[in-house]
Amino acid sequence: MKRYNTLQEISSDIKSGIVTCRQLVEYYLLNIEKQKHLNAFVEVYTNEALLRADEIDAKISAGKAGRLAGMVVGLKDVLCYTGHRVQAGSNILEGFVSPYTATAVQRLLDEDAIIIGRQNCDEFAMGSSNESSAFGPVLNAADPTRVPGGSSGGSAVAVQADMCLASLGSDTGGSVRQPAAFCGIVGVKPTYGRISRYGLIAYASSFDCIGTFTRSVEDAALLLEIMSGKDEWDSTSSQTPVNTYSQQKETRQKYKIAYIRETIENDAIAPEIRETILKTLSWLKDNGHEIEAIDFPLLEYILPTYYILTTAEASSNLSRFDGVRYGYRTKDADSLDNLYKKTRSEGFGEEVKRRILLGTFVLSANYYDAYYTKAQRVRRLIQEKTKELFAEHDFILSPVAPTTAFKLGENTSDPLEMYLADIFSVQANVVGIPGISIPTGVDSQGLPIGIQIMSDFFEEDELLTFAHYLQKEAF
């Protein structure tokens, strides 16, 4: 069977009788089995997916199929799905079966998507390399000696290696866009609140967003359109009307595009990434768009603000995992106090424990104002400055990460070096704006390079239109 890059291609072949949903599922299941060494999936719903495919085939024959008929989707192991296990890549949730389905997942099912399995990720979505999972690291299909990015590495590799057409991930500081860049696919993080977080296991509640991995902007637009909108189960979901993102439009005008000078004129950026960005900017300028280099005075504060606030929220969110009600429980405890301590010490991995400790520290009485309160104030300033920037520009263009995919184990001994992998992606989460990573080719080692585009709040329509234009015309 040929490799499909869009749902439109699949729909056309289904209509022509060339392929059925069952054949598609069988094809993806075979690819998953052949590429088990990449460790992208932690559980495959083989029988369930085949039965679901038969149901969708019957619906197609009856002319009653939904908009996603023929789309086979994987779920990051942080999204709840009724009657299925979910662990957030952690031993602390060993054996937990979800009693309900995430809103985003349900909206895909309602349109006849087929869920093929749950995908590996960094533990509790904390990581930039997918090496902190209790299920072991995920390997990059472009070079198995390298990381796929994190935390949604399994979801990215599954799409990269043709194990499914699309995946759902989560993006707290770049966890969709960075793996998308490392794996050479399209990754979208919407505006905060655009997609309901109901059923998403929380890492940092004021940063977390559900995002998508696809091989085309048009599929990303369709998924976003279907999943977006107000949800009564999530008070932080937005009531802002949802546009018809899937109706790809021509670029409405010549755009004004900004790039932050320090994100390109920086020795820490791999030369081939810098060259790719500069070539893209030059192409845009040659095609009539206005390009402006700007200085962002708060740039150096974005990453520390992100890590102070996300670790604080993680400390609070992860306090619920105590071994009492569900999940892992230590077998060696002689008191309730020991039960808590030993369960959490044994159940959580090193990176999660590190972030819980950092978060607990910044929330402590003696340091609350010095760190947490101050970081909240700086976050507000960063939001205001970014908003001012979008008053004058349509988009911000930047690298997704300073390097292409790095070697497995290369940064595990140096947490600060690992955290710097998020330096360009965290702004969108600190502010709450949408961002997209689109593939631009490969470097001299054959490793994918991605480019990031960010837009103003709830401007996903323009963002997707512009990204589609770039993907179609420039790359």
C-alpha cells in the first residue's frame, strides 16, 4: 500500500474502491509491528481498531460516515479514553484504566476517526527528548541513534514512520512543535483554551494545550476545527467562535513578518538551521512580504519564567498521585506517611521528582514572593510585549529549536542543556498564543529541520493559511 500524506488522498481512494478502512488499519498495524524498535507505541488496540474500521466501512457504504472516516489516529499517553489504560509514561499510574474520554478524543470519534493505540511520551509530559518515559526512550526514525524530541516523541515518530496518519499530543512548552521539527512533520499548538483540556492529564494547567501531528497543514486544520470550541467540562475552554480552518484560503495579502534578532543572530544556533531561516526570510521578502528584525527586551526571562511557573503547577497537580486511590502503591510501608513517601519515590522518575522539588521550593513560604509571584508578573509583561508586537506584525518566524535532533543520552546528564532545547518554543505557552512547526527539509546529516510560526491569539485561521502557503510554495 502506498504512503498516504493527507486524509483527502485516503478519502479519494476509498471512494474509488482502491482501499478500505480495514485495509488501512491492517497496513498501519503492520508498520507498527515492523518498527517496534522505535518504541513509539506503548499499547496497540489491534482488534478494537479492526472492528472500528469495519463499522466505518459500513457507514461509508451507507453514505453516513463522518468527516474523519479513513483517518487512523494515535493518542499520546496523557489523553483519557474510556475503558483504556493511561499512564502518562509513568509507573505511578500503573494499571490505571480511564473511566471517561477526553473531549478532544470524543470529538474525533464522533467524526469517525479510528484510534489505533496510545503512544510513548516523556513522563507526565516533562522532557524535551522522550528519554524520561517509564517505557524507555523513543527513537527517531530518521536516525535511531537520535532522540525524536519531547515530550510527545512517540506521537511524532508514529506519524513520521507511517504508523498512523495523525496523532494527538500535548504542548506545555513546545512538546508538539519540537518533536514535529525533529521528525520532519507538521505540529500545531493552538491558542490556550482553543481545545478543551478535559481528559488531558495535567502537567502545568495554565500552559497545557492539546495539539496535533500530521504530514500536512490541511489535515492539521481539519483536526483543529473538529476539536476546538467551548466545553462545559472545562471552564478554561474559550467561547471564541471556531472558524472553518479546513477551508484553505489563498493568502489574503502581503504579510508583515517579524523575527526576533537574537533567535537567529546567535552562535548557539546550528548553522544549517540559521541558513534555512535566512533563506525563508529572503524568499518571503522576494515574494513581496515585509520582513523586520526586532529586539525583544524580555527574551532572556522567558525560559526561567516558564520553568518557575510550570514546576510550581506540577508540584500542585502531581500531589494527587499518592498511592491511596489508584495507580502504583509501594509494598513496603508501615504508616500512611511512609506510604506517601515511598510510593512517590518509587513511582515517579528522576525528571518528574526534580521538577516537583523545584516547584515545591518556589511555592514555599520563604520564596513564594521572590520566585512565583515575580514570575507571574514577568509573565504578564511578556504577554503585553508580545501583544504589542502583533499589533504591528502578522507573524513571528523563528527556529523551533537551536539544533536538529541530538544523540540519545547526549543531554541527560545536564538538565540545563536539556531545558535549553525549549528556548524558542516556550514563548507561545508563556503567552498563550498559537504556534506551528512545518518541515523545511533536512540538514547535511539527513536530520529534519523545522521552522516555527507564531500568530496572535485565536488567529489560527491566518496562521494555518500562511503555513500552508509556505509549505506549498517555499519548501
